[in-house]
Amino acid sequence: MPSTQIPTDTWITATWDRYLQAIANTTPTQAKSYYYNHQMRLEMSPVGNDHASDHTIVIYAIHLFAALNDIDLNGKDNCTYRQTGVRETQPDVSYYIGETASIVPWGTGIVDLDQYPPPHLAIEVANTSLADDLGNKRLLYEEMGVREYWIVDVQNIEIIAFAIANRGSRRIAQSQVLPGLDISLLETALQRTRNTNHGKVSAWLLAQFQQMTENPD
């Protein structure tokens, strides 16, 4: 079935085969795709300036924090995770952290969740998709078994972070997979980007993280 015949940016009932047919008729630059609870979702909305800007500063902040705190991690940008016949997701950003940082070998395409564990952290950047990121996608990540799920609310300049365990989630103010990283500090960084460029915000983040490592208490 051509992708033009399938409603986008909404969940519709579909078999796994129909989902695979739908994504075969799109390209990664045209759509992000999700499959959960016998439903599929194709997100066709173009990524604009605001989404893209918050996306990059969050990635920078995480990498910088990990580097200064000697945390092993590997980040994935728009990576596809698949459990065949059950679920599929493409978080905006995701991370394997610690002992499993390098568990997915170079040369891997779609990450097979029957072969590899889910990432520790999944992040969705929500400009127009907040309701869904808080709803079905949150349930998807709970069942997928990630340890932490963040939603970057672009319009409200907020990061809604959840710790996940036993197929449930709860709000947190500090990351558990990146110990010592306060969500409020990342929100402050996002707020600063509304008034200055990423170079200056990056310098500010570096100073904040260095101060934290020098004065942990």
C-alpha cells in the first residue's frame, strides 16, 4: 500500500506486515516510524529549526557530561530498534551506557531487540508531538525496557524525564543512568539557547559541569 494512502502523525491499526510495507514505501528522510500494540505511526512532519536546535544541544550536553565524568556511552541519532512482529521505534536520540556502551557492533543496521538489549536512555524531542510522546510512545518505551525516557518539550522549554522499571515509569529530577546530571540544569541550557547561540551555551555547560566535578557536594 503506498504511503500516501496511510494517515500520518497518528496511530492506526495495522498488522506487522502492513507496517513493513508502509515503511518500505518511505525513506528515513521522509518519515519516522513506530509500531506498538498492533498499531503503526508514521511521522511525516518536517523537522524545523526549533526541534533541530534543541536536539543538538541535548546531545552535546550529554556527551560533555559523560566525558567529564568518565562515563562510557555510545549515542544513536534516529536509530531504529526492532522486535520483529511486536514493536519498533526510532527515538530522536538514544544511548547505551556503561558496560553495554559498545554492545551493538559497528556495521549493524536496524538494532534487533531479540539479539541486543534496549538502550539505557531514549529521548524524544517534542515540538508538535508532545501528547503522543507522553502517551503511546511512553508506553512503548516502558514495555521495550529502556531504563530512562526523556521528552524534550520544545514549546515549554522543559524536559520531562521518567525512570522506567517493571513496565512502569515515574518522574525524576535527576538522571539515574547518568548519575549527578540534574534535569533542571539541562532545562536552563535550553532556556539560554533562546537568547544566545550554541557556542556560548556550550561554554556555559562546560563551566557548570567542571564546577560539579571539582565540587561534587
